[in-house]
Amino acid sequence: MNKLMAESIFLKKYKIEAVAYKATGLVWNQLEDIYNHYELLKPELEDIAGTMSNRLMKISKVHSVRFRIKDSEHLIEKIIRKRIEKEDRVIGIENYISEITDLVGLRAIHLFKEDWESIHDMISNTWDLKETVKAYLREGDSDAYRKAFEEKGLKVEDHKYGYRSIHYITKTKPAKSEFFAEIQVRTIFEEGWSEIDHTVRYPYEIDNFLYKEFLMILNRLAGSADEMGTFITLLRTHLEENKTQMLTKQQEIERLQKILDKPNMDEDDKKEIKEGIASVSTLGNLDFLNSSLQTSYPVPNLLHINSILNRTGNNTNSYTHSINRIQNGLSGFTKNINLHGGYSYPDSNKKNQSQIPEEPAIVPDPTKMSTKEPQNNSDKEKKNNSQ
């Protein structure tokens, strides 16, 4: 079993002032007894840590778990520093297990900022907690972000070194004795930053100005990376929803195309096409769809197709011409849909003037549209011939 080094060597190694240490009234022999007792206890604590780690890894949003058992020398250092900070705090061999609550330390790492809520729920339902959970945030984090933690019953504090992390002190009782363990939950970017910060500054360069300034820049980069991660998840959700909408739209367009392919269309067919167009329009934002139609095909958008049907009269040539335009637009649109959730556009270098519609590109409100159909020269010539 390892033995604790001599008092003077220990104080020098951990940069504890001899005068401050003597003022605590601590006796080195008693600290040696704690050290030796803890050395014998560590294998049991390792079993506890392993069991808790396995439980945490079963939480779906947890990316990875790390754990450690507190180093024996660091335990003695912590006891001394706590006594220096507070003279009446007595920590001895009888109570150090309950007073030092991070003998077992675990970190549950997740990918995205918003994942913390489901992890929090699982931890709270799995272990009893010794105290209120603390959420450490950066100074300047939004009120809405803070409120999300407060609504879950967490105590929110600004961390003086600027990292985001949620800390739990859990109770566990594998046998007759009760132990405490600290679980820290944070994103993978916060973990990377805190590891670098801890390696560079802890515990003896905390106030180094240069380290502090450059590590704060790294801190902000980690925070920005977290925000970008959240944005990417929102983007993925949007694209998945858009993919579903596009598949539904394509099916409806194909159904309308079959109606248009009939040799003769009656009023019921026209009504069905109009209702179909209306249903497609409600499936989602038409911006992508309109952009696709405007790029290469002679029908500006679905709302305009609807307006064509409303304006078509009894004139045979006008009716045929309008139906042809609708068919071209629908056909072009279905060919241009990318089934992976978006649209593929023709090479802009290959576009020519005839592919760009002369009619208004966007019709924001069909109820406010002019009842007179815009005409290009070819339309006028066809109407003159028909007369």
C-alpha cells in the first residue's frame, strides 16, 4: 500500500503555506490515518463507479462516460484547503466519506446542448440526490436558457471560470455503507474546453492573466460550437420534414397530371385539379417549389396555375393553350423534385432567355391578382389567328 509523503514535502508539492496549514490545527498523523483508510477503500469505490458508469451509458442521449476515483493525495490536499477556508469545518477519519462528496466522480458527455433534459430526468429517477442540482452557466447566457434549468428545479449559478456544466451529488448504497458520487453532465465541446483549462491552469495557475485571456477565447469558441450543433439538429429536422412534404407533393402532382392527360376535361375535373393544387399549397412553404418553377419552366407557381383555371373560358384555343401550359409546368416540376428532400436546379450557364418566364415570378395572394392574364407576343399571335 502507498504511504503518504512527509509533511514538509507535501506542503511544498501542493503549494500550501506552512503558516496557513499550522493555523488549522490539523495533525499530520491523523491525515496519514485518513490516507491509509482511503487507500483500502478505493477498490470498493471503483466498483461503485463502474456500476454507475454502466447505468449512465444506457441513457440514449449520453454519448460517452468517464469516471475516476479521487487520488489519495488530492483527498488530503482538499481536506487541508477546506479547513483553511473554514476553520470550524472538521473533517476526520469518521466523516470524510460523507464530507468529501466527489470521491467518486463521473462525467456524462452529450453531443447537443438540448440533450441535457432527458439525461437530467433519467439521473433524477435513478438515484437519490443529496442536494439541489446545480447548473453552472456562462455569464451572459440568455434568460430563456437559464429559465429552462430553473423550471426543472435546478439552481443556476454563473461559473467564475465560464463553463457550462450540470452537477449532481448522488447517493448510493451498494451494501450497508452509504457513499456519495458526483456526476457532471456537459456537452462534448465543453468537456474539451474544460480538460484543456484544467490541464493548463489547475490548480496553481488559476490567476495567470495570459492563460485566463486565451482560455476564455477558447471558451467562447466551444460555446459557439455548441450553438452550431443545435442549429444543425434543427436543420436536420427541417430537411426531414421537407422530404416528407416533397414526397407527398409529388404524389399529388402525379395524380393531377393523370387528370390533365384525359382527352376531355369536364368541370368536375377542373374542380378536382383546383382542390388538388390547394391541398399541395397547404403542405408547406412554397418557396422552394416556386423557385424551381421560376428557374426553367413557363408557369411561375402553383397559385398561378390555379389562376389559369379560374380564368379559362369557353374559347377552345385559349382553353387548350392554358391546359398545355399547366401540363408543362406540372411535368417540369415533377422532373425537378429531388427525392432526397430538396431540388436540383439546371446549370445556370445553360439557361437562355426563352426559359425565363415573362410573367410575374411571385404571386403572393391569388385573391388580389389581376383578372387579366399577362400576354407575351406569341400569345397575342395565337389569339389573332384564332379570330
